Amino acid sequence: MDNQPGQPRQHQDKASQGILFILIAMFFISINDMLIKQLSGSYPLHEMVFVRSAIGIVFSIAILQFEGGFRMLRTDKPGLHILRGLFIVVANMSFFAALAVMPLADATALFFVAPLLITVLSIPFLGEKVGPRRLLAVVVGFAGVIVMLRPGRLDGETTTGQLIQLLPVIGAFAYACMQILTRRLGISSTASAMAIYIQFTFLAVSIIFWLIAGDGRFVEGLENKSAIFLLRAWTWPADGDWPWFILLGLSSAFIGYSLSQAYRSADAATIAPFEYVALPMSIMWGWVIFGELPDGWVAVGIALIGGSGLYVFLREKQRSRPVASRRPNRRY
């Protein structure tokens, strides 16, 4: 093939582009999580999701114009786009519900089983090659999750406390499934189009929540903060809170676009380890805004999870070849 000599350079450029976009996404995700936690004591989750998605979709549509306009929204796989949107809704709802109770760094660290799941799921669903050493690193990462999920760490020994611990892990699985679908759909869909599909899904789900529970009738008698956060009545944001809602919307637009672009640009197993940059970001926001610092067990779990992810990347850099098999004819 005439273009073979240029393929390594092209691969390097695509990988660098994917890494840049995932770093941008992680920064805005850390901002988003901090704001959600900060506002969780006053507003219901579905209201925040609605406002941020309504604002975010405006910016996503503006970006879409630079990628070809509204015609780029056409798709022959509407079912997969809907499924992808529902996966990210489950991921967000689970994780944000945990934020109402758990420290920011703890919830974020538990959610970071997601990149490990992406690496594993990329084998059967994307045909990517993952060697035994990387699989061992994934096992170490899961061990870190188990360390952090030790029984009774939240709310004494209650079942509720243990279920809350599982919420970020449930969200992580849904998020991993969403990213696998991103790689499938990225063959024919632009990043901004996929971001808009997700924003519409968020809007639809939040409106359904409002119709069912928007008056707060299901909150009476509840004591669990996560449940209250999900079912609290809608209230008009205070004047001083509007800047935070607008920032949520901006973050949502950047997150949706950057995540989609990252996983369209490079192999899932290449991009996933760089999501771990959100761990130190969450620790920083937890300390600066909420006065939270991880305890010893959480620190050990973070070290195991983050270390396993970094090893996956460094191992492949040492071998100086793509992290996973590539199919140039399936690239956008």
C-alpha cells in the first residue's frame, strides 16, 4: 500500500489529538462534579441536568455548524444513539446521586473503574488486543476498588451506606458501555452530533423526572440524602446561583464534545488511562471547596487504581506500538 510509510506518523498524530481531548474533558468533568456537589443541597439533580443540558446544547449546536451543519445529525443508527444516551444518563445519575453523600475524591476514585472496564470491554466488542500484563494491571485496579468498597465505611454498618458506595461503580459500568458505543458510532458520526444526541437524551429524561416528581411529593419522609437529591421539588435558581448553572452548561458542552472527539481519534485502550488525571483534580476541588481529604484506605485505593491505569499506558509506550489493533478504513 502506497500510504504505509505515513501510517506511524498518522497514528501518532491521532493518538496525540485523542489524548489532548481527553485531558480537556477531564478538566471540565472535575468542574462539573464540583458544581453538582456544591448545588446538591438546594436543587434536585434532574433540574440541574435540565438546565445544564439546555445551555450545553446551544453551544453544541454552534460547534456542529463548523463540522457540517444540521445534516450531520442524520444517522442510520438511531437506536444505538438512544442506547448510548441512556447509558450516559445512568452513569451520571448514579455518580451524582453518590456525590450528595460521599466525598468528591472518594466517589471519583470509585468511578475510575470505568477506564479499566473500557480496556476489558474493548477486547470482545472492538477487537482490540490487550496483553496479559495489561490484564494483570486491570486486576490490580479492581483490587483498588475492593479496598475502597470495604464494608461499613459509610453510615456505619447500614445497607444504605453500602449501596451508596456501589453507585459510582454502577455509573462506571454504564459509562464504559457508552464509550464502547462511541467508538462504534464514531465511524460515521461527528463528535458534536454525538454530543447533541446525548444532550437531547438528558433533556428528555429530566423532563420525565419533572413530570413524575417535580413537585417533590416523593420526598416526604425520606432521610437518605441521595434519594432526596433525586426527588426534591424544582425551585427557581437564586440570582447568585445562575452563574454556576451557566458554568454547568458550558462544562456539559465541552465534556460531550471532547469525550466524543477523544474516543473517535484513538483506540479506547490508548485514551482510557488518561482519564485518571481527574483523580488529582477531584482531590484538589474536594480539599479547596469542601475541606475533604482522602483517608488512608482511599489513598491506597487511588494508588492501586491510578497506578494500574498508568502502567497500561507506559507498558505500551515501552513497546513502541499501538495499544490496540487499528483499522484505518474504519477511521473518520
